Amino acid sequence: MAGSKVEYVIFDMDGLLIDTESIYTKVTNEILAPYGAEMTWDIKAGLMGKLERDAASYLLSFFPDIPLTIDTYLSRRTVLQDTHWPTVQPLPGVRKLASQRRNVLLKTAHLQDLFGLFNDRIVCADDVRGKTTGKPDPYIFLYAARQKLGRRVGEGEGDSVTEEEREERAKGLVFEDAIAGVQAGKRAGMSAIWVPDAKLLSVEYSGAYTPDQMLTSIEEFQPEEWGLPPYPENA
């Protein structure tokens, strides 16, 4: 449930801010089609959030008779994806949410030595390669909070986390479209908002980690419910 006052927000990108998941699905099924195979949402749900090669291995494990190696599959996928990336669009509500950054920049233009442009506050898979197995491991969210936002969230889980670090983690809010991403956010000790593709709702999930709030679109997000400034009336 919404209600926790947050001080920082971390967004997933693919399928949450921009509509890339539909391209991943389309391209993968174009590759599988000649073999009479298809990636269903049951399969897709299991690979979302995984590192690239792990996701490819997971996908191909469902089709052991298809003569595709991980490298061949990824190579073909890259070629096809590259033709689609220039057409990617933001998902509903994202422009409204992102537009608030303009207001922040206007208010802090005279304090750029402190605020900067936030351009380096992006974490890619390459940044954490070799340090995580991918979501639901919470490492990437803790890394983002610690390295990009300067939050004293520490590392790891369980008894190694101090009370101060737990309190700092609880101030974070994660937006995710993947089940594994929600799990990672909750394991990081943060609140999590799930904005799934409608097709993902048909996939059974019985895990211990559940989102604090579920939205059908980012358009439904009400910042003030989380202690954040509300949208301007004309937004």
C-alpha cells in the first residue's frame, strides 16, 4: 500500500519507461517462428530481469531441439532489435512524470555545482557485470542508491545490514514492470510499485515478495501518496 514517505526513486527502464518489451517479444518470436516455436508470457515472465546471456539460456532451455546456440540467438536478436530501437516510444504517463525534471532544473539552475544535470545517474547492466546474477538479486538497486544517489544503504541482505542502512533503504521507491524486479526492490528493503504488462497478470506468482502498489499505467501514479510533491494542476 502507498503511504510510506520516500526520499528517492529508482526506475527500471525497459518495459517501464519505454516500450521495449514488445520489441523483445516480437524479435524473439521472429527468430523462433521458423522452428515452429513461440515465446509465451509464461516463458517471458521467467527471463525478465535476468542478465542477457542468462536470459537467452533460460529461453532456449524450453526449446532443446532447436539448433540455436546462445551466441547465434543473441547475434540474430541484436540485428533485428537494432532496426526497431529508433521507433521506441515512452509508455503512457512517462512524459508527464519526466517533465517534472524540467521544473527541478529551473529551480536549481543557479546551483548546478550541487545538482548538476543528473545525467550520470543511470546504471546499466555493464556497470554491475560480474557483481550480480541479475534480478531478483537486489544488488543493482542498492548500487544505484549508493553509487548514484549517495545513499548509505550498504550492501547485501539479512543480518549484515545495519539498522541505519535499513532505515535508509526504506526511504527508496522502485518502479518495475517485471516480477523479478519487484522481488529485487523488496529484497533491497525498498518500497516497490509494479506496472506490469496486462499479459503478465495471467502468469501465476506465489512468491514471498509482493508490490506495495500495482498500477496499470504510470499515468495512475499519485506522487503525493508517497510523500512526494504532487503534479502541477496543468500537468
